[in-house]
Amino acid sequence: MATIRDLVAAAASSGEIDARHEAELLLGHVLGRPRAWLYAHAQDGVDVDAQRRFESLVEARRGGRPVAYLTGTRGFWTLDLLVTPDVLIPRAETERLVELALERIPVDKDCAVADLGTGSGAIALAIASERPRARIVATDASPAALAVARANAERLGLANVSFAGGDWCAALGAQRFDVIVSNPPYIAAADPHLGQGDLRFEPVSALASGNDGLDAIRSIAAQARAHLEAGGWLLVEHGFEQGEVVRALFSTNAYTEIATARDLEQRERVTLARTPLRPLRMS
Ligand code: GLN
């Protein structure tokens, strides 16, 4: 009988950097155990049925399918999220957006927050888990994505998030918010990266946005003004080469305190700004 150690080693021998980690995630999924358990049980035998299921997942992974879609889960912030091919796979760099949002959402006060294009619900649910007093509206144009986000909210028992279908601010009705966050699609439609790696399997509507990748951010920057309270914050994730153009877009829409924050790799990743504290007086 093959042991856990044998199976991981054989699957990881494909030479990819992440192969061992990925093999462990896939075997852990088949056995219904966390990765750490595999280390403590490396010498345990694996029954033939589980071995077959594992090997067929490894085969699918070799064919390019993202690990998160094969296991149906991805860790984000402190949460274990369900993911399907209907939603973008949550990325580590988006945790930067969560941190920046949390700095602007008080722990001890009510706060209205919107997450535009929520996908799996990653950002909204991470905020909800850290700020029980915040009331969060998570939107998505895709009913299939909203179903995944709702399932995540339910599974995590986070009742302070509600869901609404529609494009960007169209889903918000007449509501105003203290903080609006979004990780919109921001890749140019002709970018060759869309044909590579995990991106090939993710919903293109969650990745690509017009010729320059900025259609969604343009809409959000323009529309969010009318949905923010005075002094409210808008925080948008973008590509690492888009900081300057996103700051300019925010400036065109008369936001103030415009700044861009970097991710862990020191790349410009999130631009944030607020609406003026009081309306401009004409004299
Ligand atoms: N950061 C992702 C990538 O380049 C894109 C996510 C997005 O478009 N919001 O893989």
C-alpha cells in the first residue's frame, strides 16, 4: 500500500515550485484532513480508492486546472472559502485591501460598507468577521457568483453581510456608505496573461475590463461618489502598473486624500481616496 509520503513525493516530482504544497492540498482534500495532519501521518497507508481520486486530481492539475477549483476551497484572511469556477480565486494581495479598509472601519461603531463585485465574498466576509458592527452590502452582476458568496456567508455564520445583484453601484439603489471597496477586473482584454496559468480557468468577467483594463475602475470611480457619505472612503485594487492612472481617475472625479498603497511585493496595488468632508461652497 502506498503511504501518504509516497503519494505526495510522486505527485510533487513534476518540478513545479508549488508542486509539493499543491500535492498536499489535493491529498488533504481527498482524505478530508488539513495539511498539518499529513505530516503527522506521513507513514500511514492510503486506500486504493483514495489513491485513485488523488491521482485523478493530480492529472487535472497537470492539465492546468487551478488547485482551488479542484478542492473547491481557498484560504483568505482567516477564512476558509468555498470557490467554484463561477468566481475569481481569492488572492493574497487582496488581503492588503482588507487591511486598508479595516483601518477605516471603527470597531465600536456602526458603519455601512459596500463591496462591489464580491465574487466568492472574500473581501466582504473578511471585513464582516473583523467588524461585527459593520453592515456590509456585497454586490455582483453574476447570479452564480452571488450564490457562492451567499453560501460562504451562511457557512461562516456571518449575518452582517447582505447581497444584491447588479453592475457596480447599480446594485446599491439609493443607499450611501461610509466605505466602498472593490477588487474589480483590471486586466486589458488583449493581455496575453489571460491565456496563461490559473487565469485561463477563471471567469473572464472577473479579470478583464476593456481595452486598457480600466473600464470597471472608471465606472466605479464615477458612480461611487453618489453612494458615499461626506468623508467616505473608496478603496480599489488594481494592477501594479495602474497606480498613476487610477489616481488620475480619482482626481478627475474630485476625490480628496488620494493615495496608493503597495502590496507585500512592494507593488502599487490599492488606490484609496475619500469624498470631501463638506460640500464645496460657491462664492
Ligand atoms: N491580480 C489578479 C491577477 O493578475 C487579477 C485580479 C483582478 O483582475 N481583479 O492574476
